[in-house]
Amino acid sequence: MRVTFHGELVQLREQLVAMCAMAAQAMRQASRALLMADLDLAERVIAGDAALDQARGGCEDHAQSLLALQAPVASDLRSILAAVYSAEKIERMGDLAAHIADTARFSHPDHAVPADLEDTFARLGEIAAGMADRLGELIGQPGVDGFAELDETDHAVDALHSRVLTTITGPGWPYGVRTATSLALLARFHERFADQAVSVAKRLDFAATGEFPA
């Protein structure tokens, strides 16, 4: 019975790993759509968000069946509850990528990001997608301390977020309030995407050790 149960936990982790891959792809495609003013790609990202919603539901159903049919000990119970928490956060990462794609769609045929901030937003998208990739690796290797690593990466996202805000609120900003507001939201979407990844990593560490990392 325990062998079967732990096999189910492995499958649950695999579902979460797949969700991370979907979130990473959504962020990469949303970033490309944003920077290239690619309407078709933006539409695909938005439409594809439903698949992550369904994947979250599948993880939650699987976790609930394990809770109902098994009697998990403390560490296993933490793993199951962490999976439910993680599925919600990863699904939210997909939502945030879809928000970025929606901004690209709304701005089309114009570019939402001025040329002098393209590199900054390209870097934001690259780091955020990489965090989703790394999160998938951490989920697939339970017990690995990943919170400190992703938290450090998140500092780079925070710095880029701050750079955007400083630029759009500076006295020499030439693109107006509407563009500044849109860019502030875009930077926030990237920043929140990264925050969700860090939050999952923190919960994974708790599931492995029984203590939240400082």
C-alpha cells in the first residue's frame, strides 16, 4: 500500500513539473509577443491559459483522492498539501503571463514597450521563465533546498522592476502617462510571476523539512 501511495506522490509531482513547463512556455511566448507586437502569438498564449487551469484542477483532484483514500504521515501530508498550494501558485503564474500577452494584444499594432526599455523587459521575461524552469526541476527533486536560490534570483527581478518604475516616473519621460501606466503594470506582472515561483519554493522546503526557511 505504501509503495502505491508513494508512486501516486511521484505522479503528483510530475503533474506539477508539467505545469511549470507550461508556465515557462507561456511567459516566453508572452514576452516574445510583447516585444515583437505579435498578435497571433499573444492570442495563443491567452487561449492556452485554459490548459493550465485544467492542469491545476487535475492536481487538486489527485491530491484530494490521496487524502481521502490514504492515511499519510506528517511528511507525506505536507507534500500533498504543498502540491495543492503549488498548483494554485503555478496556475497564477500562467494567468500573469496571459496578462502580459493581453497587453500586447491591446496595444497591437503598436508596440507596448518603447525601444529604450525593450532590453529591460526582455531580461524580465527571460529571468521569470527561467525561474519557472528551475521550479520544475526542484519539484522533480524533492528535498533539494531551492528557496534560497530562487529568492536570490527574485532580487534581480525586483531590481529590474525598480528600474522600470524609476524610468517611467523620471522628469525626462517622453511617452506620456498612459504608456507609463501600462509599463508599470507589465513590470508588476513579471514581478508577481517571480514572487509566485519563490512562494512555491518556500513551501517545497517546508514540505521537506517541516520548517519554513528564513
